[in-house]
Amino acid sequence: MIVPLSQPYLGEEEIDAVVAVLRSDRLALGPRTAEFEQLFAQAIGTKYAIAVNSGTSGLHLAVRALGLGPGDEVITTPFSFVASSNCILFEGATPVFVDADERTFNIDPALIEAAITPRTKAILPVHVFGESADMEPIMAIARKHGLRVIEDACEAIQATYQGQTVGTFGDVAVYGFYPNKQITTGEGGMIVTNDEAIYDYCLSARNQGRATDMQWLTHVRLGYNYRISEMTAAMGAEQMKKLPQIMALRHEKAVRYMELLSGIAGLRFPDGWTEPSHSWFVFAVRVDAGIRDQLLDILNANGVQSKAYFSPCIHLQEFYMRDFGYKEGMFPMAELLSKETIILPFFTSISEEQMLYVQTQLQAAIAQLHLAV
Ligand SMILES: *Cc1c(COP(=O)(O)O)cnc(C)c1O
């Protein structure tokens, strides 16, 4: 048996919706884009949502909307997908890493103030794995020092923190819809904000710097083509209609999975993920760093598609080390999490049989490794 690492949750609704767009004569900037945006803003609880062609494009526009550039420092986490830091580099600003907190896997608020300098302009927390960063102290620090906040919520659709939906804390937040995310459009992203100026900027900048009331060939600022197509947006709107069902299924499956795997010695589960505040993105467990890579080899050889996540950390990616002088040992918690964490197959439609297969294979692999040491 092969159990895939992830799998999109799509039905006839998405297929019909894409085909209907193809049969229409409106393939871009049409009603399905507006609908996707409206459903998204409603689900998060923000005034505005702007659809873009990837999460990375959305992060780039968020950084530009706040006017961050050369000489500015942005405090962020090294334990993330590389795009959350690259978006700062796109504009020539400097990412300043702060180590992760062991419980949330996210930026440790206790370490933020020591990293603030006169050049610090913003904080960019990431809600990795669908678990909210510790937003209360982060927002308090931002207010105290007059810093803007960009939330990378790409992995955390509808996660909450103290009852408030993630993505509504900062000035602007960004989501992604790559096929491994909770909902997918193949490629795609969404920016959300309550700030009209940010909204106006993002609408214009995603569309070649046009003003909404202007002619097609009149441009008021430097812009990009970060638009999504109507086919993509139609898929997104259909996925949004299923979001409550998708979130409920993911929660139910994850709880069952944890029950099945909790008897296996040597696995450690992240704290608090079975709470309704968590948005199930991946199923992550921690194992002994000494057996991690061998365990992954055995699992993958036996059809249990698993990965080291996030490994390496952003500061240990080759070009970050080369261009910024980052070295191993600088962010010990992020590095520890990076050496111990694996993600197991997990997706909305994972079956009992597939979860049982993972349980059996994991049990056998760990027994084999412990016998070997
Ligand atoms: C998925 C993701 C993104 C955006 O990815 P795209 O592939 O550009 O849509 C950004 N940050 C994090 C943390 C992500 O997981």
C-alpha cells in the first residue's frame, strides 16, 4: 500500500465549476474571483480579501503595502517555509530571525524585544502547521514599539487564538492554496486586511499598478501580474463552500490518528493540537533526532510517504548562510524542532485503513531502529 503525504479534497463541484468557466467567455477578473474573495473575507472575518496567484505573491504585496525596503528590518521566524522570509528579501529589507518557542513551533515572543533595533519596522509571525503564534505578547510588543505586523497564515486557515481568528491580528495576513494546504486551487493565495489603504494598494499592485477606475493601459504605480484566473477562483469558491466540512473532517481524522499512534513509544505529539483552535494542516510528530532520518527512509520505502519538516531551517538554507553569515547553533530551538519533526501522511479523506497501515509501519520501523541501537 502507498499512503500519500497529502491529497487534495476535490469533487464534481470543483470540476463542474472550472468547466463552466471554460465554457463562458470570462477567464480572468470575473465574478468567480469576486465570489472567492467575498467568501474568504467572510470566513476569516475581515473587511477585505484580495485573491492572488500564490501565497508568495500575497506575501510580497503585503511587504510592499507596508512600504518595507532597504535599511528596514523585519523580525521573523527561522522555522518556516522559505517564502515567509524571502518576501522580505524581495524588497531589499532584512529578515531578522528570532528563535522558535517549543510549544507553538512559532516565533518566541520572549525573545523578540532583544532583536529590536532602530531599524526594525515590522514583525512577521508565521502560524506554522496550523497552530497560532502567541499573538497577545506579539501584538503588545508591536504596539509598544510602533511596528507593523504581517501574519503568514498560509498554513492556518481558520485557526484561532483566544477565540479570535488568526489573520485578523496584524495589519495584513496571507493564505496559500497549494495542493497540500487545507483548501487548494492548484496554485493561489489570498491577502486579507481591514485596512482600506492596504486593500487599495494590493488590488492595484496585483493588476499591473492600475487604478480600479482607470483605463487598461494606464498605470499609477509599479505593479505586477499577480492575478488569479477565473478557473482558479471558481475552484477556490467551491472549496470555500466545503470549508466547514473540510475542517471538521480533518479534525476528526487527526484525533483518531493520534489515538492510533499514541501507544507507539518514541513518538511525541505537539501540545494543544486537538483543541478546536488548531487548524489541521499537517500531522507532525517529534522523534529522536538520532533515528529521524533512518525512520523516514524505512517509512518511505514501505509506502508511508513522510518528510522532515521544516528541514533545514531557513537560516541554514545555503544562500542564507552564504549571503548573511548564518550558522548552525544560532537558533537552537528552531534547529532542534527541525531535526526532530516528521510529518506523516495526512489529508481530509484519509481512511481508517490508511491510518492503520501507517500505525503498523511506524510501529515496525521504530522497533527495528531500537533493536539496531
Ligand atoms: C504554503 C506557504 C506559503 C505560500 O506558498 P505558495 O506556494 O507561494 O502558495 C507561504 N508561507 C508558508 C509558511 C507556507 O506554508
